[in-house]
Amino acid sequence: MRLFRDEEHVARTYDRPGAVFSVPQLWTLAQAWYGDRLDPEWMPHSREWNQADLEAAGLTGTFFELRAEAGS
């Protein structure tokens, strides 16, 4: 992950950038994704749960679609 000033800065740096999202979106996702990790009762979240966290942060589209693991 790299931080840039704006999308123009990204475009000057990369010919074909991957996903571009804001720091507030990253913070929203980080709080949802990792916010309960220190809970003694913590259990891994399901793919559907994590997908909902991505969508709640406004991170949608094929780049952010979580796929099932091979063999599951």
C-alpha cells in the first residue's frame, strides 16, 4: 500500500494503477476488519462478513470481491 496526495499523483506514478481509495476508507475498513482481534472470544470472520466490511467502507467492484479459497 502506498499513500499519494491525489489521483493525479497516482496517474503520474503508475501507468496502470490498481485500486485507489482514500485514507478515511482505509480507516473505516481497518476498524471493522481488526477492531475485535484482541477480544478473547475472537473467531475469524466469514468471507461474507469481510465482504460486507469492504462494502461498508465503500470499496466495491471486482478488485474488492473476495473469492472463496481453493478447495472450499
